[in-house]
Amino acid sequence: MSSDWRDICVGALVCATLVGVVRYGMEKSSRKVLPLPPGPRPIPIIGNIRGIAINAPWLAYTEWGKRYGDIVYSHLLCQHIVVINSEKVAIELLEKRSYNYSDRPDLPTNELFGLGFNTILMKYGARWRCQRRIFNQAFRAEAAPSYRPMQERKVQQLVCDMLDNPEEFLKHVHAFSSSVIMSASYDYDTEHDDPLVELIGKSLKLAVEELRPEVAAVFIALPILLRLPAWFPGMSIKRKAAQSREWVRQWMNDPFQDVLERTTEGTAQSCMVSDALRRIDGKETSSQITAIKESAATAFGAASETTHSVLQVFILAMVLFPEVQAKAHTLIDTVIGASRLPTFSDRPSLQFIDAILRETLRWHPVLPLSTPHASVNSDVYEGYHIPKGATIVPNVWAMSRNEQKYPNPSQFSPERFLDAEGNLNDDTVDFAFGFGRRICVGRYFADASLWIAISCLLSRFTFSKQIDADGNAIDFEPRWSTGLTVHPLPFPCTVTPRLSKVDI
């Protein structure tokens, strides 16, 4: 934890002590005598921070699960936190009782950073439902196939870029991830080093690093901190937030205005924004326009960040597990041959590629703690009391490490998603996309973008460890980013073209 946050936490602890004692006493007297879920012994008032790596709290939560069970209680600065460590409990609560667990916790840092519009982190209510409908119309399962021609064009550009400059493979993957969602949302064709994409990327990077529930907890316990000026010791977050708000304004307005003008002129092609504008043509209100603008901005932020991260995990896995890559190469060469790239029509014949995609989602989830839910009312589960307003954390990392379902979970093994005949089984790794009413609407679009990218990259390239001057492979220990979403930090990788001729 940085010195800034130590300063804030010390002040928060002193001021929150009385509040915490009073709140605990009131809650204890007002509820039935039922125990909270088991969990580690907290430090008074501070709560459960001992042994938690702030950059990877899911590791400690997973260890808690092994000790205390599938549902674990903790608290931080007097806030209730319930960690769910199994798919079974997540389905029981977040899906079967979605009426009580579809809310989000209060995250004042969202507004601070100008991201109060974000559909994913928004509180459950009319505003969220309005945006959700816009998302569903654009990205539901039935709509997803309409994007396939665009996705195939974009992946051809990805292959060309990687052939021209393989050393910049991470940059090319980011460009692809941004390009497909910008096209789907705004009918916007990105360029190399596109200034709009770079601006949004900077804003997302800042948000991912700062908008963790652990950071928000301090401001929830002591909202008066939000009134302190940026120059106050420990409040550098206010300076970052001011920059974020400026970037976000451009992120939301610039691409939307471009589509709005082209729609008025009658030149806009079908995309999330233009289609939504046409549906309200002649009946639009300022609130409807705002909802479309906010939904599109959310779509770009969510899709570009997660698709980019998953593809980085995939490339890392291919480097570390070359036997999987070799098997995929053999399959693609047998089914596709050397003269062309895979297309979506080949997908039924390339089920092993689907298995690689599923294993990529499982092996290192890019949202290891998913997105937190919140309980609308108090609840009882398996004899345990779940307080009203508790933050519910689905520990996707623990679910991906379930050794009964996924033996030897640290091994990258796509075969775990295939039956004896080589056909895909029923495990679609749904936990990677969230739960219940808050499950990712764009999962069908994301699945297609990831599959076409993975299949085409495997058809054209070999990803391997770099070789030193003596001809030996350079071993390395993967390092990971921190924040709401995670991805591998840059790692040594050699990208080698496999085929001399491909019809692109």
C-alpha cells in the first residue's frame, strides 16, 4: 500500500471508530440471532487486512475459502464483505436470488473519476435497466452474428500488422481489441496510434488501477475525505480524478457526436449508437440520448479492456505451453490448410480452438474477483446471516482453481473441455462473464472476437520463448498488472510466421 493510502487509512481509522461501534451495536440488536458466515478474525475497526496482498486480494480470499468454506465473511472499515468461493454458492445467491443480489455497492470513486455513467458499476434501478436494454438490443445472442464480417476484416488487419512488425505484438492485439468494439459501437474505423483510442486507453488504465473496492472503502467510511483539496497530504487521487474526468468527457462525447452527425446526414452505417438513435427517431428526449451515449461509452471501455487482456493471457499460455500450440497448429493445418485464414464457418470443425479459448478464460481470469454485487436486503443462507448492503465478492479465481472440477488447475489443459471423442463438453466457463442479472451482455460478441483472433493467430504464427546468445530459451516468471482487471505485464516472446503464403 502506498504512503498516500497509509495516511488516508490512519485518519479514517481514528474517525471511523465511533461510527463502527455504534453501527455494530445497532445491527446486532436489530437482527435475529444468526451467525455471520465464518471468516478470519478481524483487527478491531480496521477489519480484515492482515495477510491480504492489496494487489492480488483473491489469493488470500482463496486461502480463506480452503479454511472457512465456500462463503466467507470479512469486513473493512466497518463495511460488510461476503466472499463467495464456489460456483455453487454464486449460482444459489447471485442467480437464483438475483432479486436480492443484482445491486452494486456504493463506489464514490466512480463519480470522483467521472465514471458514474458506467453501466457495469451502476446501482440497480431504472437508469441501469434503460441502459441494459440498449446493450441487449445491440449485443444479444441473436445480434452477435451480424458483426462477424467486420470481425473477420479486423482480424485480417491484426495478422498483417503482426507480420509487418511482430515485436509489437502486444500493441497489435490492443489495436484489434479497440478496433472491433469501436466499429460495433460507433461505426468508427481506428487508425494506427489513433488519438481517440489512446485517450480512452489512458483513462481506462487510470480507472482500472484506482477503482478497486478496497480504495472506495476508505471514502465510504469517511466521505468527508472527498471534500479535501488535491494538495492535501494523501490526496493525490484527487489530481488523478480531475485528469480522468477530462479524458472521460472526450471519451463519451467525441465518438458519439460523430455518429450523431452521420445519422442526421443519413450516412451512418449500422452500429450500436446509430441503431439506437434510429429506434427513437422523432421521439428522442435528452435522457434517451444520454442513455445511448453512456451505454456506448461503457461498451467500449468494457470490451476493449477485457478482450485485450484475454488475448494477452492466450499468447502467454502459448509461450509457456508449446505442446498445446503444436496440437492446435496440426489441427488447423489439417482442417484449413495453408492457403487461407480460418473463418467463422470453420468453427464447428475446430472445437479444440474453442477449448483453448475456454481454458484461457479459466487459467488466469482477467476479472479474478468479477464485479462486486450488493445485497438489497438482509438474507439467510445455510443458516448464516448476510447483512443488508453487504458487498458480495464472487471470487472467480477460486472457482477457476476448483481442483475437483479442474484437476491440476495451474496447468493449461484445453482437453478438460473436451469429451473422449474430442467434442466440447457443457462447461462454457460462464463464471468468467459474471452472474445473474449482471452477467455480461456482450459475452457473445466477446466470444466471437476472441475465437476469430485466437484461431487466426494460431494459423499464422508460432509464439515462443526468446533465445539467448547461446541458443537457450530464456525462462521467465510471468508478472501481472493490478486493479479490477489484470493482464500479463510485458514478457519476452518471439513471434514467428508459420506459413509463407496466406490468402488475406
